[in-house]
Amino acid sequence: MISDKAHIDPSAKIGQGVTIHPFAFIDKDVEIGDGCVIMPFASVVRGTRMGKNCKVYQGAIVGADPQDFRWKGGFTYCYIGNNVTIRENVIINRGINPGEGGTSIGDDSFLMANSHVGHDSVLKGRTVLGNKVAVAGDCVIGECCILSSGVIVHENSRIGDWVLIKGGCRITGNVPPYCIMAHNPTSYFGVNAYLLRKEGKKSEEIIDDIAKCYRHVYQTGTSVFNALKRIEADVEESPERQNIIDFIRSVNLKLVATPKDIE
């Protein structure tokens, strides 16, 4: 059902079975996949590429102009995966560089009311942003993460897979996979064991090995460089161990809330 009271630019590509309610705004050069629902007063702005079975609630703006002085008005993109829920008053900005990637929200993500995703940030999929979460530009958030209400993620931060960040935290750097982060200043709060057991189907042995990795990183008082050496010597090889090591090396050993400066 497409309401005649919605504004839909003639150049927009609308899939099969799409519902667009009255007073929605669909801009030029927009693609909306099959089965999507666009609620009243929601806006889908030029350069947005939306997958199948997404739902955009009242007041949300998908593909909004970037909030960055480096953007000079060029044509940029915002990519929304399949089965993404975008609740009331969410704002997702497009990228800032024409023809160079753009903002991306992965499949099965859920963005709660009043959350914000800045330009060129990437949510890899199955991620939940709580109410009023603010993700700045050029951030990367891994798969199956939960950012509780009021979390602030600063520009260029990177968050690994299966991370839980408790409400109100300020993330000013890089958070490795499988962690729980809490408090302000933000600090390591343990391994995200509950979700790893329930949704990730990880064994107790794997969860214990993850915890052992982070005892070396966060609880021995050594540098991150030395912690990695200890992990390689002390923890059995597994995809999870390698994910932790690869993440820490990829961010040049710079993590949130490490106990000691890098040597």
C-alpha cells in the first residue's frame, strides 16, 4: 500500500509489497527493497539503498546529509541491509566522500528511538543501538553488539564482535571482541558470557579461554604488547582467540581502559 499523500520522487525505485504511509518522504535516487514499511513522517533521503523487509518509524531520517564540514555537497550513499528496524526519530547520515563507500547498517540490526549514526560508520549486522545512542563518524561496530541506552561512541572508534556496552558509557577508542564495558570512565567489566552461550552457542571451554585472554590484557598490569605474547603462549588456538589477537593488532594495540601504556 502506497499512500497518495506520501511524497515519492519519480526516480525512486520501490520494490514489491512495500507500504508507504501518508506524509512519508521518499527522495530522488532512493532504492527501497521488497516488503519494507515506511511510517508517516519518516524520510528516506537521496543516496539511500535499503534492503528487504525493513521498517522505518515516524520521524526517522535515513540518509540525512552528513554533519561534517568536510562534506562539500557531493553525491554520497547510505546502505541499509535486510530486516533492519529503525525506530522513531533515528537519524542516519550518509557518507562524506562521493564514490567511496558510505554509511552502512548490516542485516537484522535494531536502532531504537532517537539514536544517531554518523557519516561513514559501519554496523556489521545483528547490532542493537539503545535509545539515544550516538555513534559518531567513521566508526566500526562488529556483529551482534549491544550498545545500551545513552552510549556515546566517539569518532574513529572501533568495537569488536559480541560486545555489550552498558548504558551511559563513553567510548573514546577501541573495544575488543566479546567484552562487557561499563562505568565512566569506561572500564572492562568481564566477558559477554550470557549472550555468547545463548545466541553465539559458544562452549564453556571457549568462554573460559576468552576470559583468560582478557585477564592478560586487563588484569595483569602489563602492556597490551606483552599481553598478546602471553595470550599466544598460554591460550589454546581457536577462532575466538585469533579474533581477539587480530582485532588488537589491527587497531595498533590501542584499547579502551587498558591498565598500562603500551611499551
